Amino acid sequence: MQGSSPKLVLYDFPASTGRDGWASFSPFVLTVERALKLAKLPFEMKQVAMTSIKGLNPTGQLPVLAVDSENVADSTRILHRIEELAPGSMTGGLDARGVGEAWLWEEFADTALYPQVLATRWIDDRGWPVVKKGFFGSFPPVIRDVIASMVRSKMHKTLAARDFTRGGLEACEERLGRVLDALDARAPESGFWLGPKASAADIGLFGQLHSMRLPDTGFRADGIASRSRLSAWLDRVDSATR
């Protein structure tokens, strides 16, 4: 980086996991948080009220990273912005081909793994109590269940419309099992996903997979832990981005 460092503020949802190592329920916020730490960029993390999110991002989505007065939305765009601020932090010294592959893996994580995070928390009855308490626990009891059920129903429809859960939760579980097996077979025995240094590939995959390792959803965490190569690699990324 050249010149003075900009002030960085990472905005998150107004819910906390209460778990060390899981700074956010959002895998995308978690991804950006770990990317900033990997890049060794000082930042502040702020929770923002749901009613104020559109003031940061018209789509109403987080994360948003404020870079001085510039609000950067979308985790992929934020990772590219971090690479601009700290050259090499997201590309890990890779050549052009490796850089391209790193961003493809980051995209894979967003499109193939994120729906599994949602299904784990919002569709599966074993995971639902975790987000219900985390996101709706502060609501008055008289309306808590009503609002939570409405939001959960909307999530059901969203995932079904994306043809992700249309075959039912059992088919979703089977798909995740195949993906985790493939990732376990692909995971490096040492180092990081594409070489000796971590890159956007590690950050993107880690954000989604580590979110599914949340101890509160032990049924999913245990499934990942049973893939020893994948689990060991996740631990290395965790250590490198603390």
C-alpha cells in the first residue's frame, strides 16, 4: 500500500453468534473479516440495524465495507478492493492462471456452498433454532414466532425457486455430501488451496465451510470434521486469518 491507510469499517447484521472464531452469522461477512485479517489491514466492525442497511447498500444486503467515504458492497467486489489496498493479499503470489483459478474457487463457494449454509440454518429443523434465536431473539415474544415463521417461509420459497431444495432436504443433504467428499479429495495435504500462501480461493471456501462448522449446528460441523484433509486445511486457514 502506498500513502496513508484508509479508514475501514465492516458492517454486519445486528446478531451475534457469541462464538470465538465466528465473527458473524453471515458467511460473507465472515469471509471479508478473515480477508482483512489475512491482508493485515486494520478495520473496525460495526453491527447495523436492519432498517438502516439500505442506507449503506440499496439492495439491502451485507457485507458492506466502508473505505473512508466509499461504501463497497458484495463480498467478491470487497475482496477485489482488498487486493487493491494490499496487493498480493488475495492472489497469494500466483501467476495469471493461478489468479484466475483462485477467483473461480471463490465464485464456486458463493454459488455452490452458500445455499447449503442457508439450508442448514433455515430449512433443517436441527439448525433453525440457532438462527431463530440469533436473529429474532430480541423481538417481543408476542410477535417473535410470527415474524420468524414469515421470514423462514420466504427462505424456503427462495431456495426452492433456485431449484436447490425442490427435491427436498434429503436430496440437498446428498448433494452436500458429494461436494464435501470432492473437496476433501481435492484439499491440499499441506499449505493452502493453490500453493504455499493463502488466496481468495482459501478465503471464499473458508467463509462458507467454516460457517457450517459453527458448534451450534454440530450435525453439520461433525460432517465436515469427518473429512480429515478438508478439516485440516480449514484449520490452517483459520490459524492464518485469526
